[in-house]
Amino acid sequence: MDRRLQRIGWNIRSLRESKGYTIEYMAELAKVSPTHIQRVETSNKGVSLTCLYRIADALHVSLGYLIELDSITGNLEFNSEFQKRMDVEELMFWEDVIIYCKQAVKKYNL
């Protein structure tokens, strides 16, 4: 199981539960099936950027918050420590995510 997907799933579940949302209610807000939400939360299924945006909107958080970019970009000292703990493949993955998100924001005027 991909560690990054596990972390995103855990973030989604934690936020959902902290708001008192059921999986069914969350799915309704995000306009996806309850089964899909459950699979994303348990990392049994990958998740598209579109779905992540819907989930973030339903939880009233930014996409960056869900994938932990907000907390990373706000603190340069933490950034340096964070990067030390990641291998090159992980750094490249997050760079690709940031580039893709920027392109999606620009393309869809988000």
C-alpha cells in the first residue's frame, strides 16, 4: 500500500469524523459513492484530483490541507527537515502533484 495514499486517506477520515459526518453524508456532499469514500479512506483505491477537490470542498478545507501541503509550505525550517526524510522519488512525486494542481487551478479557474 502506498504510504502517501494511506496518509491522505487518514486525513480525510479524521476530518470527516471530527465534523461528525457519516460516510454516506460525506459521499452525498462530495457527489461520489459511499463505497468510493470508504475505499479512499482505507487506501484500497486511488483517488483522482477531481475527487480530492470534491472531498476537500465537502470538508471545507483546501486540497493542500488534505495532502498536507499547506502545513509544509508555511514553514521553511520544517520544509528542510521534511525533505531530509524523503527520498528522491517522494520529492519528485510531490513536485508533480504541485505542478498538476497548479495546472488544474489555472485550467478550471479554481
